[in-house]
Amino acid sequence: MCFSRIAQYVLVFVIFTLGSCDSKDKKSNKLPSQATLEANSEEPKYSYEGDPLQVAIIGLTHDHVHWILGREDFGDIEIVGIVEPNRELAEKHGKQYGFSMDLVFNTMDEMAKAVKPEAVMAFNAIYNHLEVVEYFAPKGIHIMVEKPLAVNLDHAEKMVALATKHKVQLMTNYETSWYGSNYKAFELVHNENKIGDIRKIVFNTGHPGPIEIGCSKEFVAWLTDPKLNGAGALTDFGCYGANLATWLMKGEIPMTVSCITQTIKPDLYPNVDDDATIILTYPKTQVVIQASWNWSHNRKDMAVYGTHGFVFCKNGEDMEVLEDEKVGPYSIKANPLANGTHDPFAFFAKMIKDDLQMDSFGLSALENNLVVMQILEAAKHASKTGETVVWDEFFNIEP
């Protein structure tokens, strides 16, 4: 895809500055992420030496699409088609990023008949992830979807079955999968045993609200629709903690799931929750996921507490570590991820072109994200009934 030179450098990496959407102050959309800064740094300069992965974008209504549209051309990704029936929206993005409307098609079928992508990236409503997989998996075309994997567990299980049957990659993208701090935390906890065994993990994720921070009207329309999004803040931000917890717990399944949701701003979000607290229990660990559209500020932070210390990830880079209470905490900065695996698109390209392998419960892996969907399903049930879900009973697992 040939962008104008200006568009290549106006990197609208909004999810690293706002978390979910466009800013009302469009100047803030020009702030590059730490990963992009690393990729653009002089030593080393990231560039992909092989043939670029030819991809099609399915939908422009998820504001995270700015991440790929505004990304510099590193030679690893070539956008060969875009499926978006909303011509006004497509034209707006086309003007902003310099792509031709010749790339834009009304349907997946029209696009697939005109171009032959090796992979697709879904930036549409979560409810529509299933139809993307149903259409492209049988064609042997790899798929990446924005978090979470699906709108509900039933959709997720069908998607996993299709991807497995047709032997295609089905990757789920989370912003936090590219935080150097999270990987450093994993290293400190599991490889260096700096804080002892994990006893509690607390996730604080969210922002003041999608309307409040200036998400596009197209994004808000489905994000606040219980059918298209599955829930409100519970889906939008609860999935981050579920994903990271499953990874940090090395794939261990929780014993119970509890959840309390509220709609604190019914005038803005009458149909979905805007605040959710999910509690997961494991034999020796408790996980608290505080997902909200009511935070005073944008945040995605994580605290991992062990038997004698903690690791606190303030953002993608800044961390605080306590190993010994008598000595006190110290601050560190996590290094960005290695070039070539520093963002979802580089990772996706290497996974397909170079057979880059994911850990079975890695942050983007199917196994992990199926557990995420189970956690969200159990959380929705717990919120609705007011009862704690016992995992084995809820999912009918035989002893």
C-alpha cells in the first residue's frame, strides 16, 4: 500500500496514548509509541528483508485501525485491500492516510475476487469476527482480530475450530502484548524469582469513557451495543487482565470467577456496563481485574505481588520493583521489545512468513484467548446472577 510520505510519518498510534480511541485533540494522535520510536531509531533501524505480507483490512470502525493505517512502511506489510461499506468513513481515512479508494470494497466477497491477500486483519465489531473467520479460514487465509477474540464463548469456539480445521493462524491483538514492562515482569517473577511465588495480581485498565475521550461515532455505536460488543467495559477492558493473568499463571485455569458490574453513567451508556470488577481465584493466587470507563485518566497498569515483594508496571516502560521491604522499592525502565516482534503487524508477518512460533499460552495465542473468553463468559454470568461461578461446574468439567 503506498501512503504519502507525510502519512507514513504521521503515526496515529493512539492506543498507546489513549487506550481505545482517537483523541479529541488530533495533535495528540501524532505521538509515536515507544515501540515505534525504537523501530524508527538509528540503531538498529527496523526493516523487513523478505517479501511483504499482503493483507486486507476488514472494517474501519474500530479506532485501533489507526495503528496500522498510520504505521510507517517497514517493508513487512502491504495493504492490498480494505473492506468497508461506509464510504464516508473510508474516504475520511483515505484522505488522512493517503490511500486510494480503489483499495476499498463493500464486501469481503468483492475484495476476495479482486485481490488475493495472504492474511486479513479485522477492525470491525467484535460480533463480526466470527463471519470473518468463517469466510477466510476455508480459503487458507490467516487472520488477526482485535481483542478480545470473539463476542462470546460460542463464537470463540467456532472460530477456534475453523482455524484448527483449515490450519490457519488466528491471532488476537492486545495493545499490552507489546509492552516491554509486561515481559520484564514475567522475567523478574518467573525466571529470576525476585518476589517469590505469585499471591495476587491487580490490573487497572480503562479510561474516562469512550464518549468522553472522543472515540469516533462509528466505534461508539458498536462498542456500546451489548450484541455487537458482548458487554461494555467488562468486554472492552476486562479482556486485558484475563489475557495477561492467563499468561502470567502459565495457562493455569482459575477455580472461581466473581464479577460485579455497574452502569454509573446511564445517560451515556444505557445499554451496557461502564464499570466491572472481576475476581479470579487460583489455589494460591487471587487476580483482581478492575475494568472501567470511569477512571479519571487513561491507564493500563499491573501489579504482581509475591510472597516477599512486588513488581508494578506503571505503563509500557516504567516499573517499580520491591524485593526486600527493608531495602525498599526501586525504579527501572523496561527495554522495548526486539525489532521485528515489537508490534502486532511485525509479529504477524514473521509468524506467517518466517514461521515464528508462539508459546502455547502466549499473549496472542489461541489457547490463551480461548481461556480469556471463558473468563469473560463466566464473569458475565456471575454479574447477572450475583453468584460466584465455580469453573469446573460452569464448564461441566468432569473430576
